[in-house]
Amino acid sequence: MKTCPICNAQVPDDATFCTVCGAALAAPEAAPEAPAAPAAPVYSAPAGAYAPVPVVDPFDHTAEFDAQDISDNKCYAMLVYLMSVVGIIIALLASKDSPYLKFHIRQAIKFEVVTILLAIITSVLCWTIIVPIAGGVCLTIVMVLKIICFFQICKGEAKEPAIIRNLKFLK
């Protein structure tokens, strides 16, 4: 395994691009070979063509955390999405200054704030018909987002949740 010079992620020896940040890696040095046959003509891009640029997700913070930190605190990070407030408290007590776990605690607190706001709005406007239905749908969406975050943690990722990251008052 070789290390990416940009994000320090471990990548396979034969990789030409980093799987985390997309940076180009130096090609492995090959042993000199005897020329066997004339090489095929090299394709050259037409003038004005652009080389592909790797796409980097600005909401994916996985490369910011140490692999050992992710491995050590993955279970606690799962608890914050499975057990809500109790999971957040357990993770806070067990955090041991883990940046990975603190990232997921912040995301789970955002989920709890949104859940409480939805519950308040739904209960205040319960005399209407449409608001409780819309509130139930929104709470279901929040639960699905928590499940998605749980599975991202299972893969060792640290991504901001899709809808929650767009709420400016939670920044």
C-alpha cells in the first residue's frame, strides 16, 4: 500500500489516483524492458479538449480523520444515531477527544434540534389537518436520514447529512 501525498490515505500500489481525494499518484516504476515491437500510436486529444477532473464532495469529511480514530470510535458514533439523546450522552462520556466522534455528535445534535422543532410545530398546529400529516412525513424523512448516516458510519465515512446540512440556522 502506498500513501497519497495530498490526504495521506492508504491506496493500493497499482492505483493511479487516490480513492479518497482523487489526486494523481506517481506511476510505479517499472523495470526496463527490451523493446519487442514498435509501440502503437499514442492518442492525442484534439486541441481545446479538457482532461477529466476528479470530483470532490465538499460535505465528505472522511479524509480529515485518522483511520485509527475512525476504527476506535465507530461503535460510539453509531450510538448517536440509534439512541438519540441517550446515545449522544454516552458518546460524549466516551469521546476521549476524538475528532471523528465529535463530528458525529454535532450531526446528531442537529438531528435532535430538527426533530424537536418539527414536534413543536406539529403540536402547535395540530388543529389543522395538513400540518400533522406534513410533520409526520418530515419526521419519517429525518429517521431515514439517520439510518443513512448509520450505514455511512458502518463504511467508516464522515459525511454531513443531506437535508440537515442545508439548514443555515444549524451552522
